[in-house]
Amino acid sequence: MLSVDEDHVDGMVFRLAETREELEASFKLIHDVFVGSGYIDPTPSGMWLKLQDFLPQSSTFIAVHRGTVVGTMAAYPDSPLGLPYDSTFKEEFDALRAQGRRIAEVGSSAILREYRGRGGTMIMHMNKIMLQYISRWGQADDMVIAVPTGNAWVFQHVLGFTRISGVKPAPVTSKTEIVALRLDMHGFEDFLRRKYRRVPLRKKNLYRFYEHDSKSIVLPNRQKAPLPVEDIEYFLAENATAFPEEQVAALRATLASDPAPR
């Protein structure tokens, strides 16, 4: 069972990334972690990002320690651009859409090496601020993720995700096999209550952790402001070879028709 020791994040702040500099630090952290893990080859810009990162509904969460971004995670509510993993799991995601479910994908998760291995404390704090933010602003009925097959059990048995796909090769590297999982945002709290309410150890009681306020988490009282156009253009220019022209055109069209968070 995972444990959460909040003393291990003393001095850290978990919050939304809201500036160009914070987003760039996040994209570079993702790049370096993914390259180091063999998931991707190095990019010319030293960044790893998605076009959905620039949509006003999308949110990037960061862990900051002594002025340095040491962890990151992103949430992508559905949009006309679709979800990043539509490339692999569109049939499964479309099945949820057909039920009238609003879905959001979680991904782009990375933690600096020296901050890992804390019994799940870092990733649980990242999960917590993301779930609280999306729940507060009613952005999704279902959270979907794509994870390596060997990691799926953690999300299923610890957090209450359910599997919605078969095994498929990861789109970036065929060496990794992945599955899609779904979390019912309306049933998440009940799952935690049933599973952990009788767990006596504070560090292992995830229901208690998700229910109480964490001093290291700064949850904004408003939805994030849309990213300035000049910042979007900066990232597109820095990553000019990363996206086909038609996808960039689709992003611009989406931004022009939906400039503010819903």
C-alpha cells in the first residue's frame, strides 16, 4: 500500500503553472525525464509538449522546491482537438463520449529523479491538486489515463480506476505496452472512503489525505487565465518541427472560437 508522508514535501509548493517560464520548465522536465527513461529521443528544443497544452481549459500543475520545478502533471479536458491519447484509444474514449460523459485526460507526468522514491508522496500530491481543481470547476465526469501495463494495478487497486482497453503499443515507443484507465470523478470519494476509512495509519489512509487541506497545496480560487498569444507563439516557434501544419491550424482555429475557460 502506498503511503503519504507530508513531512517529505515540507518546503515544496504544489500549484498551477501560470507563466511562460514555469511552463517551459515543466516542458523541459518532461523532456529530460522521458529521454532518460528511453521513452523519447531528444528534441531540438529540449522540450516535450502537446498542442492541447495551449488550450484555455488545459492545466499544468507543478511542484516547486526552492524556486525549481521538480514535478509536473497536466490535465486536458476534451476539446475540438480531442485528447492526446485519441491517437491510441479513440474507440474507447468515443464510447464514453457517446454516453454523454465529459472526459479529461491526465498525462505529461514527470518528477525530478532525486525527488522520487518517497513512498508515493510526490505523485499523490500532484494527483490531489489536479483532482481538486477539476472537481472544483466541474471540468469532467471521467478522468482517463494511459499507463504501462505493469503500473495499471496501482491506479486500479489504490485509487479506484477501472480498465477500459486492451493492451496496445505506446505511440512514441513500441517497446512499451500501455492500457487506458478511467476514473469516475463522481465516485472517487466514495471509493476512498470504503477502502481506507478503517486504515489506522495516518500515512496510509488516502481517504484522510484527499479529504483534508494540505499546507503544501495552493488551490486557486479561480480558473487559470488563458495563455497569452505571444507565449503560445513562442512555444510553437521553439518547437516548429514538432507538429504538422494542419494540427497547428486546428489549434489556432480552436483558440479563435473558444478563447476563454468554460
